[in-house]
Amino acid sequence: MSNVSIGALFIAGVLPGLMCIVMLMIVAYVQARNGGEAYRETEPFTFARLCRTGWAALPAAGMPILILGGILGGVFTPTEAAAVSGFYGLLVGLFVYGDLDIRKLPNLILRTASLSSAVMLIIGTAALFSWLIANANVPKMLGEWITSVSTSQVVFLIIANLLFLFVGMFLETIAAILIIVPVLSPIAAQMGVDPIHFSLLVILNCAIGTVTPPYGVSLFVASSVAGRPVLSVARRLVWPLSGLFTILLAVTFIPDLPLFLPRLFGLID
């Protein structure tokens, strides 16, 4: 949507992604230490257990390595990477972990097709809405309004973050990207914001949007996995979201965080 290299965007997300991981680990540790009986220890920590579970996770960890290595190495395109990683996941699920039953594959494929068709309907509607926005000259009007407020990159990025965070509370990620990115990316270019930096901010905002009520997709998934009501899970979100907002601010105001690795690998100037 923003006409940037997917490989460069993958690499740009590594450092901010690791920062999010560390921040969420710190938050989880503090919450567990101060959570009382609700976070009581059910199994003692040992390095042997850590090594055992780490070893068991290696086959699954091979998927991002396969995707990144294949794209950056020029072996396959991002679209082909999706197919290759899907086949890799199938093999690992069937023959390594044994979680998948080959007799259940037809039903799984039908369910996947059903979910994908729902997403495609959203994409089609969002694409039509994007065309209507462009036809109504909304990007130009919005750009003129933002520049009338301020010509500062910082002000623009703050407005963009607030807009994406708000929209992410109500819209599915793909729809939010299809509707808003065509509007804001030309303004970002006009403001001199690096397209990789802007695109990563969009992704980070949308990722945070998946856990913010009322339409947090990951929030509903987490409540289902935990066997807890959505409201019960949502009450615990204050500190994790505070940590993610901290990383978002750091990535917003320190462009070198997402751009360091793409420059190191020669993917951008």
C-alpha cells in the first residue's frame, strides 16, 4: 500500500519487535510478582526446563527464519513465502509436533477458505472506500489541514499515531491499512518522513489495535485461550499497553531504531 520493500520492512521490524518482547517480559514479571494468588507459581523454574522447552520450540522458530531468509536471499517473493511457510507449518504440525490430524485437513481447509473469504470481503469494501476517499480529494484536504496546523514532522507523526490507535480500536487491521495508508502516506512523503519508518509505525499501531477494546481480535483470542471473560482480560491491559505505548513513542521519535538494520544490510540509503 505504501510502495516500500517488504524485505526492508521485515528487517526494520526486528529491533522494535525485540524491544516490545523485552518490555512485555518486564511487565509480565512485575505483574506476576505483585499479582498475589492469581499469579501463583504452578511449576518451578529450572534451566533444564528452559532448555527443554527451547529445544521443543526450535522447529516452530524455523518459520520466521525461513520467511526472512527466503525473501532477503532472493529465493522467493513475499507471496511465495506465504505458501512456503504454510507448507512448512503443515509439515511441522503433522510430523514434528503431531498436533494436526491429516484426516481433519479437509475441514481445516474449508474453515480457512471461509475465514479468508470474510477477510477478502472486508478488503474489497475497504478498497472501494479508499477509492471514494481518493476521488473526493480527501488526502489533499487532510494534508492541507495538517500543514495548516503545523509543518513539523513530529506533529504529523503524533496525529498519525493517534488516528491509527483510534481506528485500530474499531476496525480490522487490513481494513484500517487499506483505508488510511493511501491517505496518510503521501502526506508523510511531503513531510519528509522515511516511508519505511512511516510504514513500521502503521504496523506497530495496528498491532496495538489488536489488543485494545472493543474490537481487539487478539484480546478475544487471549480470553479464549485463558478461559476467562473478555472483560476480565481487558482489566489487566493497562500495564502491557503502557509498555507498548512506550515503545511506540521511542520508535516514533527515534527513526534510527527501525532504520538501523535496513541501512546496515544496504536495503535503504
